[in-house]
Amino acid sequence: MEFYNKPGEYDAINYIPPGESHGTKELWKTFWILLGITIFDFIIYFAMDPGGWRNFIFIFFGLVKAYFIVGAFMHMKYEKITLALIILVPVVFIFGLIAGLLYEGNAITWAKW
Amino acid sequence: MANHSQTPNAFENQTMWAGGRSPFNVSYGKLMMWIFLLSDAFTFSSLLVQYGAQRFSNVVSPITTEWPDPASIFNHFPFMHGLHLPLLFVSVMTFILIASSVTMVLAVEAGHRKSKKEVVRYMVYTIIGGAAFLGCQAWEWVTFIHEGARLDSNTFGITAQGKEHLGKLSFGDHFEWMLGDRTNGPVPFAALFFIVTGFHGFHVFSGVVINVVVTIMAYKGVFEKRGHYEMIEKAGLYWHFVDLVWVFVFTFFYLI
């Protein structure tokens, strides 16, 4: 049987796809977006009363930030869709766990009375 | 040493899933870094889900007081002792981490162009950012412990009097706890803060160590000899993940 990783031959384990530079323009744009959202969060924190809507805005913009960090900084936008799905789809299930446990946690609050 | 040449040959022409080549068009090391980050995402999720469940089970309490509002506790800023400045210090910390993330990705981009000098320079900026973040977190912990935070108890139950006192404050006012402002609150509050920010801080520390190692390797010309700067990319993935986790720690521990 022949092995692929003989010196000088293509081998799947040590194969490095050629690195591609997408320039720094998008990276700086992402930086300003992330910074802008952080400042926006800071303003909203004082401008709005605590409550569901404020929390919704914080979580929504947290997810927007996550999109930009994973997509642009971690280069996920340019990876093959198979890789992106393998990494991102399992994470979606965490949202279900969060929703379920927050609901149960809230029930415990009132059960303690 | 393995050969990393990218000369096309018979294996390149095989169909994608026939074996012998990466169907994801990433190297083995990078794929494994992604898988590790996925498992690490679950680790942090379990901690944050635990935090959410504990917090929601202490919305109101007839026995102790409810979960404290973070604005009333994390309101300190270095060299501005006794002023009510909620969210300011942690926003600065977030800015430091975002800035060190952008220098990291600039180092990766410079690596694609095989510009050793730029890689080393941006990596040094990234390490400085990471170290600054760790310093900020150490200060945050020391202040919090000094205020009375412990792993096994919580003295941050804000009483009705305390809420009235805090409610009158606006940004930048002089602030000091008064007798009767605080009583016992839900026990896991400080413990979860220390566990989650501590776990994140330990990740930042590991990231700084990894960054120092790859910077020395880049400086010594190891990657130049290898012909690619993929190690910087892998360290970068880890570093951005740490930044990503901080986005959620920031959201759930400080904003909400």
C-alpha cells in the first residue's frame, strides 16, 4: 500500500491551502462596526430603562458582533459551507437549552414563595 | 520534515469525498482548531446557561433579596475612587480586546503576504492588548473582593433602602455603601462571576502565552523557512474565540 505523505508528494495531513489575503479594508471596517456597537450599547444602557426591550437590544447586538467576529475575523465567510455548517449548526441547539432553562429557572423563583 | 509544496498532482484531481484530500479545503491543524473551539464553545455555554438559570430562579425572593443589578456593583474605575461609573471600565476592557483582535487579524493578513516584519509587529501589539486586558481583569477582581465578594456567600443583596440610594445616583456621582444598603443575597452571584470571568481570563492568559510563542517563532524565521504562516492563523482563531466569548460575558454579566 502506498502512503500519501511521502516527502515531496501531496499529503492530506500536511496539506496547507495557499493563504489568500482579502486586504485590510474589510478588517478595519469590522473593527469600526464592533467599536460602534460597543459604544451604542454603552449609550443604550443609560438611555433606556432596564427591562425586556433593553435586554433584547443587548442580545441582538451581541449576536451581530458575534457574526462579524466569526465571519470576518475568523474568516468563516470564506470557508467551505460544509465546514461552516459543521461548526455553526451544533451551536444553534444551545439557544434551545438557554430558553428551556431560563423558563425553568423562572418557575423555581415562584415555586420558592 | 514534511513537504508543504502545493504542486498539483493526481490527488488534486480526485473527487472531493474520495479521500486523500481535505473536503473542507483547510489544513488538518486548522480543522482541529475549529473542532476544539466548538467544544470550548459548549464549555462556556454550559457556564453561561448555568448563570442564566440561577439568575432567573432568583428574580424575586421572600427569604433573601433578589439578584443584584450589575450597575450597582461594577461601578468603579481606576484612579477615580468613590465615583459611580457603571459600565465604563468594562467598556474600556471590551475596547482593548476588540483592538487586540484587529491587530491579530492584521498579523494573519501580513502572514498571507509573508511579510515577517509586519507579522511580528502586529503580534507584539496583540500581546500588549492581551496583557492589558488581563491587568484590567485583575484590578476588577481585586476591587470586587475588596467590596466583600466571596465564593461561598453573597453580601450584595440590595435592600429597599439600598435601591432607593442607588436609584438617586447619576453617572459620575460620589458613591459609598451606607449601613443597611446591603444584606445577604443569592449565594451563586459572586461565585458564578469568578468562575466565568476567571475561566475566560484563563483563556486570555493561555492566548497570550500562545501568541508569545508564535511571535518568537515568527521572529526567529521558523515560518519563513516553512514557507507559510499558518500557525499565526491558528493562534488567531483561538484569540478571536476568546474575544467572541467576551462579547457574551460582557452582555450577560454587565449589560443585562
